[in-house]
Amino acid sequence: MREFNRLIAILVACGAILAGGGIAWAGLGQPSPWQLGPQQAASPVMEDIVWFHHFLLWLIVIISVFVLVLLIYVMIRFNARRNPTPSRTTHNTLIEVIWTVVPVMILVAIAVPSFRLLFLQLDVPKADLTVKATGKQWFWTYSYPDAKIEFDSLMVQAKDLKANQPRLLSVDNELVVPVNKVVRVLTTGADVIHAFAVPSFGIKIDAIPGRINETWFKAEKEGMYYGQCSELCGKDHAFMPIAVRVVSESAYTAWLDEAKKKFATDDSAPTPKVAHGVGDTVKPRLAAAEAVR
């Protein structure tokens, strides 16, 4: 009876996955409890990734069911009781052609959308905005080269969380971008290898010291979108989240005007200086972030 209940639970879970990509579909921009499938897509790239995920899932299910049916048929039709005198057939040209051609066709069916998706991810279109994300142990530094602003983004301590802020994902300074604009993201690392990843945008790219990588996204819905460093970068790897706030163009312009006063860089100095607000410095913020651990 216990085994039967387990089988029923597995079948129900599989049905939920096939029906909606997960038992509980994720909320916009962040994961949800008991989620199995991908987060809701907020960019054209992520929409293609979700489609490809479901395409592969159904393809795997069809192949698995077909192989299972063949195995059951063989066990019933060719067991020793029903087939006491086994056939000595060694070759069947038609079957050999089928099991060679069909897998090739399946691989081609997978390769075509796969290469198209890779091209879409790697071919960066003309950008409306460029931002640079620098991974550090263990927080992110964001800069807007055209606006000449730069600021650090650290995780909010649990005791300081507001009602609508998710634990381990909220930050003090979010990356702010306008909606329906192509955002080019440059990534690098200041110490070790990190990885910049935001699931709802379908982006994930390494941030490597001494090297600049690039990716892009175009957020089609306003809201908050969360990600995390996706490269094991040290003891506080789990505590350097990414928060992207997508706003209207007018709201972005207003934020940019304020950010230029608060986070302006001094290009005349030998080393760029980051302004973090009145009375705010990097060391106490790092100490506060360390207290969360």
C-alpha cells in the first residue's frame, strides 16, 4: 500500500510538472516555495528558455513512455512460456535503419532551437543602457559608465527586512533599469570568479578577474527581480544576492538624477571614489553584512 501511495504521488508530481512547469509557479521575479519549474519569464530570452525547457520535457516523456511500452511488449511477447523456441534472427534491415535515422532526427530537432537560443543569448543587440557588475567578496558593485555613477549592493540583514523584502535576496542598493530597454551588462571580478545570474531574465555569466564578459536582457515587465551569485566564490557565496528593479522610463530618469548626486564618481582622482551617501562608508556596511552570517 505504501508503494502504491508513492507511485500515485510521483504521478501527480509529474502531471503538475508537465501541466505548468512546477507544482507551484514562481512569483514574478523570485522563487516560490516547492517550486520545480523555471521562474516566470520577464524577457524574450527567458521566454525562449521556458519554451525549450517544456519542449525537452515532453520529448523526454514521449521517448521514455515509448521505451517502456517496448520493454513491456518484449517481456510479454517473448518470455520463455509464450515463446519456447526463440527466433535466431540476427539482422533486420528496416529496424536497423529506423533506430539509426530516428535518433538523428531527434537530435536535429533539439539542435535547431538550441543553436537559435544560444545565438539569441550571445548576440548582444544595440544597447540602450550599459551597466557594469563587479563581483567582490562578498557583494556586488554596480557602475553606470555613461552616467558616471557607482555604488555597492549588499544584502539586507534579517532584522532590517521590510514586509515585502525576501530574506537572503534583498539588498540595500538595487540595480535600477528602465522597462522595455536593451540593457548591456558587463561583468568582471575583483578577487575571485563570481557569476551574475537573474533567472527571470534568462541570464547567467561569469565575472572573472582581469576579464570583461558581457550579456544582455530586455525586461518587459516592471517589478523586482532577484538573482544570486552562481559561482562558488568563498564562504559567503550564499550571501551576495542580485536585485534588479525595473521601472518606467520617467521613474528611471528621476532615479538617475538622484543617483548622480548620491553615487557620483570622481574621475579626476587617480582611483575612482564611490560615494555611498552621507555618513556611509564601505567598512561599516561590510561589518553589517558580516553580522548576518
